[in-house]
Amino acid sequence: MGQPQSHTVPALSADNAVTEEQLAHAVQKAEPAIRAIIGPSLRDDCADVMQEAYISAAGRLEHFDGTSLQAWVNTIARRRAYDHVNGSSRRKKHQDHFEVASMARAQNAVSLIEPDFSEAVEDRIDAEVKLTGVVDQVEAFIQNQATSYRALELITTFGDDVETAARAMVISEDALRACRREFVRCAIVVAKATQFRDQGLKATMGVLTECMPAEGDSGEWVAGFVSDVLASGGFANVDIERLMRRTELSYNTVRQYVKEAKWLMQIAATVLSGGTEDKSGT
């Protein structure tokens, strides 16, 4: 297989120490890692993924710290491969949502997942690609398809207008808000875990806790509650009475929160390991 065609992307800056040939060579060396991720069923897509990796790397050379070009390119290549795998089976189902959504609604959907998410990407197209990848993974984790459908409809079609969406779906506003909370909470964890995975971080307890929704996020109780669980014996041996005293919550609430927090921690661990299998605790 030949090297990625560099003429498809803007010329690299003359001030950058990395040449187009060096970058293409690094992407070429990342081919085995790409093939290992996409597997035999998508082997014909390898050239496309390599091209996407080259384009991504070329567009982000200003962020390259100069230490190891190959390691940096490998990270980008793996990310593009995971994105390709995660999106291939459900891309068609979601593309209509994002093609018909107005800029304001798409921006709103991005902001629901992470307040500064749109500022962290190069442009709007990249933002939608990232958002679609997160949405695909969230649906893989949430067992109840109705929850995902209602949350997506609320966010992308109704512009987060709960009252109007609830009437259209013939569902109570409280039930629709619950769908939105579950979807967005899961999306926050997926987005954070994906970022940490791309940074090369492992699924340590500290990293997993950092993936949890925190102050200012939807479901901001989770991060603090996880800390309380760890101080009360951990998820495997949690002391419910001790946890009730620490949190001042009722028995039923504590039991439900433990179940939800454990599910979110499992999602973070799965994303950090590169998988997307269903880990729903429901």
C-alpha cells in the first residue's frame, strides 16, 4: 500500500520541523495498529483511515511537542481507527439528525456534553464528528433504546425544548428530563474517558473518578458520591450504612446511586480500554 496522498491537505507550515514526507512515513508505520483496531471486516477501509489520520495529524502539527513524531501519530491513528469502527455500524442512523440540525441546535448538542467542547476542536465539522462518535458509543451503553431516542430527539430536533418535545412524544416532561439526564451523564463520561484514552492514560481509580460528571456537569453528584463510596469500602465491598451516614441520604437513594455510579465507572473503564460493549447497569 502506498503512502497517504499528502496533496489532499493544506501544505504544512514552513516553520514546522516535520516535513510532509516524514508525516506520511509515520502514518504508514501506523498501518498495523490501524488494521488491528478495525479488524478484518473493515480491512478495505484501512487506506481511508490512514488518510484521515494523515489529515488529522497535518492539521494539528502546531500541537506536536517535538518529542516523538511516531508516538504522536500513532495516537492520532488509533483514534481515527476507533472513530471509524464506532461510527461504521450506526453512522447512517445518526447522519440525518446532524445534517438537518441547524447550527444553533448542533452547537447546543455539543455544549450539553461538555461546556467548552466546541472550543476544543478545530472547526464545526470536527465538532460534529466528535459528537457523533460520542453519541454512537452512548447508544452502545444504554440498553433502553427509547431513552437514547427520546434524548436525541429532544436535543437535536426540538432544540432542548422539553415542553414541546414531551407533547410530541406523548411522554411526561419529568420522564423526558430523566432520559436527557441519563443520556448526557453517559455522554460526559464517554467524552472524558475518550480524551484520557487518547492521552495514553490507563484506567486507574484516579482516572476513572476524573471521568465522572463533576461540579457544573449534568449529574454533578456522581464524582463526589464515588469518593464517598471509595471511603466506604469501595464498590465491591461498600458499607451501605457507613455510606448513608457520610452522604445523609436514604437507604433506597444510596442503593440507586451506587448502581448508577458503578455503571458509569464501568463505562469509563471500557472506553479507556478501547471497547464499547454494553455495560448498562439497568
